[in-house]
Amino acid sequence: MFSRKADGPLSVQIPSSAEDRPSWSRVGVIAAVGFLVGVAWPKLAGVRMGPSLPESASSVASSAPGAPAPAEAPTGAAGPGPSPSPTVPAVAATPVGGASVPAPSAAALPVSVSVGHGVVFACKSSDGDAMKGGDCGSLPGLDGIVMPRLRKLAECPDAAAASGKLHLVVHVDFPRGGLRVDLGRGHAVSAPEALLACAKEDMKDTAVTGVQHDNPRYSVAYSVTFAGGAPAPAAGVEGASPAASHAPSAGDGSSAQIVWEVAIIRDAPKTGKVVARLQRGTEIHLGAPKDGWYPVKFGDGFASDGFVYRGAIGR
């Protein structure tokens, strides 16, 4: 039989304010131990606790096309930290994103000149009757003579400051076999008289023999557009100078391009059978001319033969 011990009196101890304060020395020790365990020890042991950002040098090197791969760290390295790499200077010299070094810009002409096709607006018959517009008919072949010479206005000293349109009138006198140039109406360029002087010089002693016509005298309007500081046009593009558009006229085996809208190719000069019609810009190979007609090779592989009138290639 168990005996029950009587309970003693309950006592409560209340700590003083000094005893109730935390021990800062213990807190410091606990914080230092936690830092060593949670932060310092993984770094010293080489353990990565999470994903790391890519290094700037290696990232640029891997993203640049054609750049050599960064050198790998030697086996047994203490950690993944960046190491000096001989590829860094190459990365700095290689354009990021594959951009190439810009090539030097093409040489610019003082002015770019484009010439519109001639429009016959007046003529005189052999009886001296004056006619207008459509009653005069057309002048096939005249553009091939006049337009290349008007493009030479790009070389005129006053063309460097020109911008806009210049209207010229070319008077064709077949009995005399020559051309005369005057100013038209409505100019948008400065110093049109100086440009006219250059045009007259370029047209001087120009022959019109071989141009088909129904009347002895014509007046034909041409518009010349100036665009200052434009780069030189590519060969065959409207506005290019004759030297850029066509190969030299002398000698066999030279090349040229059609300057008429449509050029007729015959199997013999003048009255030969029509064998082809070539569009503007078509490249052909030329032989030695005779009486204003060139033997040509055209088509795929320049395997077809024929004859073209010199005006169709601007000569």
C-alpha cells in the first residue's frame, strides 16, 4: 500500500532585469558558427549552392559566330572561377552578332542625272507646213543618240549645285544632218543657261544620219533631272553615264546594253529579216560595225546571232 506524500508550498522565482538580458557573447558565437557552416564552408569546398550567372567574357565568346571557344580550366582546378583566356582579345575584335565591318562607301558623283525619253511636239514637212504632236510621227533612234549625250551633264561644273528638272528642246535638221539645243519652259534648277552651254558642247557635231524620219525638221522635248550628291548609278540603270552603261565601241568582242525600249535584231543589216526583239537593258556582244550596224551575239550563252542598229545601243 502506497503512502501519499503531501505537496509542499509552490514557489515562483522572477528573474531580475539584469538576469533577463540575452548573452550577446553566445549570440555572436552562434552567428559565427552559422556563417561558417552555411556560407564559408561551401565556398572553401567548391560546392555550388545554386545556378551562377555566365561569365561575361565566355558568354560573349560563345555568342559571337566564328569566335574560338574559351580555353577550359586545367584538370584539378580549385574552383569554377574565371581564368585568364587568350581568346578575350579576339572576342573584343570580333563584331558581336555577326556584323561585318562596313566596306568603304562607293565614290559619289557631283550629281546624278536621269534623262526622260524625247517627245516630238512639232515638225515641218518638206513643203514647209508646220505640224504638231502626233501628226509628226515618231523618230525611232533619236533617243539613242541624244540621251547618252545629255547624261554627260553630270560632268558639267554647274551640275554640282543643280537639283530639279531642266527642260531642253532639241531641234533636228535632217537636211543639214545636225542638232541644235535650246532651253524649254519651266525650269526647277539654278543656272539653266550654264547647263545649256554644257549641253550644246556635248551635242556639237552630232550626226543624225541613219535615224528614220518622215519630215525634214523636228522639235523634240527632253527633261533632265538632277539629284545632287547621289552615288554613281550601276551600269544599265537609267541615269548612268555612257561610260558606265556601255563598253567601249572599238574592237570586236566588246559588250553593250540595249538603250531603246525595244531593239530589233535582223539577220542582215538594214533590210534583213527580224529574228528577235530585245528589251532595254539586255546585254549583247558586239562585232566590228559596218555602215552603222553591229553584228551581235545575244540570248542564252550568247548563242544567237544577228545585226543591230548602232542607235539601239547608244552609239
